[in-house]
Amino acid sequence: MRGAALLVPTIPFLLGVALSVAAPAAIEPFPLADLRPGMRGFALTVLEGEEPDTFAVEIVGVTAGSGPGQHLILVKALDERIARTGIAAGMSGSPVFIDGRIAAALAYAYVGATEPIGAAVPFDEMRRGLGWSFERDGAEEPRSRRGAGHGLPPFPEWRAREAAGAGAGGEPRGDESRPVWPPAGMPAPRELAGMRRLDLPMAVGGALGGAAASERSWWDERGIALLPALGGGAGEGAVRSAARAGRATLRTGDAIAIDLISGDMAASAIGTVTWSEGDRVLALGHGFLTALPIEVPVSRARIHAIIPTRGVSFKIGAPVEEVGTLIADREPGVAARLGRIAPRIPFSLRLRSGSGAFPEQAFDFSVARNEILSPALIALAARSAVTVHGYGLGAGTLASRLEILFDDGRRLAREDLLRTLSPGQAVGEALSPVSYVSASDFAPFAVRAVSIDLTLDPDIRAAEVLEVQTESSVRPGGTVEARIRLRHHRGAEEVLRVRLPVPEAFFEDELVVMAGSPLAFYNWDRERAPGKYVPRSFDHLLELLADYPSDEMLIVRLFGPARGAVHRDRELSALPLSKWGAMTEARGGGILAVAGMTVAEVRVPTGEVVAGGAFTTVAVKP
């Protein structure tokens, strides 16, 4: 080891070279064609604190990358400090210098390697893939919209998927053939011939137990490793904004934080600056989400420590000072513009106990504004708050009131009552309208602010529909009295009486009386009127979200065998045959012909989560 060390430049010498090349005008690229195995130089990265440090490296070789015209440079660290940890997550983008010129940015590590060998992306390829973004005035343009829902499933299916944790990486329920959002934005392959693309460690203030366990696979698929924050919480979230004060700086080799959540909880993904010149910064050496568009806050970061592991070690760090905005996100890395203020979405949450078990809590967060990230970030913050300040596991009932404010001033308000064994998980279901709106291709991402009020009750408030009874017959123009037998959670039974009118111009021989939960009615309607729940415009999508009943609603419906029609999401009842034919044949009017006809419908709030359904028939006497 000592014999090898004699061939390595001393640390003071490397530090002097690093300081000389850190001046933007002095940084020159080292041509890929001139690299040879055995060449030695150094890499810059922050090992602890805020100052970049150096470690000696040797070029092992050059190999093909993950795509045409792409290469990877194999690099071996010749420093005892790096030998202990290996190439660590958080070193993504650490610049490699040969002869004082920048040659590459660290991006990959060998998992379980006995020597600190990793792979770096050639700086020439990184600059070529990202340099054009600085010529644009501002962030990238939003991706094109096709004016369609991008195969969105109906909202009830989406909500069930969120309840199962699909938004956080769980398996979707229902029709597996339907597309799962988000359809794009996945990063480049993370495994290449035994090498693993370096994850971006993201320390999350608050609890990572029940709140984030279901999130891990969602984030892991995107190359972000969730870690507990050291001394996290609101203190770490109070980041100064040098960008607002016009004092934004990032140097080559600095630790960079991609700020995803701030406020009462902090969450920032940590990497390293590859190159900085004026207000232009290149970093990471690989994509963040490889998503278009991207406009996310970035900060200078402080590294607390590097945690050695048997796999790939990782840095733990936190943002110190906001300096600019991520404006491009491509496979060879990311580009940031210093001094630019990135948009955010304010998210407020109020948490109450229905039993008085804990005091009322109010939280204020700020999350990065991005159609892929924002819903996941809002859910992560909410689940963490509920888990830390309420409880993470245990049977209970969650009442929620959600409000979404859009850029054009419109608001969507929705109330839900949810039965759950995991309140943290139920929050994802309550917030599902946010991800549903975000998944739409009807219009550019338009959410300006989100707020939610949650009341957590350890008692289960639930009722099951057992039976529906009516009189044996009814005349047109009369009234059907439906007697719905319910069984409550602890076994007590109750009969609710609901009266529904029969139109005078009803000419069928029989009516079906149906009673059940919103989900039961959705399942009944799915085959009969599949277009009823499918959004056809952004306005229609908002109407569907506002009108879809809460689970506390008991729905009672009179249903006839005649032909019916649906306009947008509402059924038109008791249509004469001539009017039915004229309306359903009209083009562009949003009128859909359906099997059967809803004659009357009543929604009864019960204060309990309704489950199941039942039906009976009643004869119609002429």
C-alpha cells in the first residue's frame, strides 16, 4: 500500500490544483480520445461539511455506455478514506480531473466491490447533452398535451389503487391492462454490467417508519434513496434563499441539494456539482427523473457524514442555502441556473383527533412543483405528519376535507370518510384527487396550492347493507318506500327508510330498487354505463371529482329496464323514446346511450363508511 502511495500526488498538491481549477475560466475539458489506462488525477467532492475535498484517482479504462455514442470511464480511487466507503451515493457528479482538466463525472459504483472502483460519464458528453439548455430563457417548455385523459382509469379505480399504495409503488388493483401513471419520466437503466447507478440519498425529516415504508419502492425506482434525517425537522427545512438575495453561488465540487420538500419537514436529494461557470451549473452525471419539463429548487448542501455499508455507501446531508433552479434533466446529468426562483406548491395540513387523544396540529409545507413529483411529495409529507403526530397503525376512521386551488382560480373541494387499518396509508386515498388531476393530459399541470383537514378517530364507524325491502307494487306517479337494513360495526342493526318518486309517465312493468355504497354502485354501473365515469375534458374531470360521493353516502336508486342516457356523468331519467333517440344520435353533445334507466336516486349521509349493496324488485301496476 505504501509503495502505491508514493506514486500518488500528495493531498496538499491536489488541493492546490483543485483551487486553481475551481476558478470557472480555468476549467477546460480533457478529451475522451486522449484518456489512457493508468493516467492519474483527482476527483472533487464534499466528504464532510461544505468544502469540496480531493481524492486521488486512476483511470482503469473506457467502455461503452448505456446508449449509442455514450461511454463510461472506469475510475479507481487511490485514497484510504474512499477505500473505506467506496464510491458512495451522493458523489453523483463529482468531477474527475486529469492534468488539471475536467474529464468526467462520477455516476456508477460496483456493488460489493472489494476495491473503490466506479464509473464516470465523460464531461464532453455531459456538456453536449445539457449545454443547449442554457441558451433557452427559462425552464423547458411543458410537454405537449393531446387533449385526452391519457388512458386515465375512472376515479373510483384510481382511488382504490392509491388506497392499495400504487401511488407509492404498491400493486394496482382492478384492471391490470390499464396504463399506470406516470407513463414516462423513468430514468435510464440503473444496472450496467454489475455497476449500479449511484442513488441520490434523500434525508427525510420526520418518521420514516409507517409513513415512508410504502413509499420506498416508488422512490427507489426513480433512483432516490429515502434516509432518516440527522437532526431533521423544521430546522433543516428553514433554508436561506441566496437566490432571492442575488448572492447565489455553487462551485465545482460543491454538494448540491435538489429541494423537494421544505417547511415543517425537509426532503432534499443530494448530489455533487460537476461544473460551474457564472450562473450555469452542471451536476449529477446522470439524470434525476429524466423528465420534461423540470423546474425544481436547488441549494448548496452540507454533508453530515458518509455512512459505509456492504453495498453502496451513502452521504447524509441537508440543504443550506437555496441558490437556483433545475432547468434540464437528461440522461448525462442535470443543468441548473443560479439566481432563478423555482415555483413551489404550498401544502397545508390540519390534524385533529376525533377522541381528543392528541392536540390539534397544523403543518405548512412547500413542495417542488412538478406533475410527477408533487403528488408523491404531498403524500409523503402528509403520511409523515399523521404517523408522527397521530398514529401509524391501528383500526380507525379518517375524515378528510381536501381543497385544491388551480392556476386559473378554480377550486376543487371534496370530503371523504375512510375506514382504515393504517391511517398513514389512508391519507394517500384522501389525497388521490391531487394525483388524478396531475395525471391528466387535458391541460398543463395547473395545481397552485393544496390544503387538507384530517380528523382521525380510533373508533371504526362502518355499516354494511344487508337487505332492501319494499311493498310488492307501486303505481306510476306514486312513491316507493325502500327499507334498507344495515348492520353496524359492532353488530347492531338498523332500518333506514327512504322514499323515491315514480314518474307518472313510467310504462314499464317492473322497477329495481337498489341500495349500497358508492363503490357498489360503481361496480354495478361499470358494465352498464362504462363512459359515465370517464373524464372527457378538464372541466368534466373536476365535475367527476366533486360529484363522486363520499363513502359515508348510502345510495338508493330506482332502476328500470328501459333505455337510458348519460350526459357527462349524470344520468337522464324517464326519457320518452323519441327524445332518447334524438339525444343519443346527436354528435358532440356528450350524450351516451346506456343499458337501463335510472328513474330516481337519493344519497343519504350516514356518518359511517358504507359497504356492500343489495336490491329487490317492485311491480309497477298500470
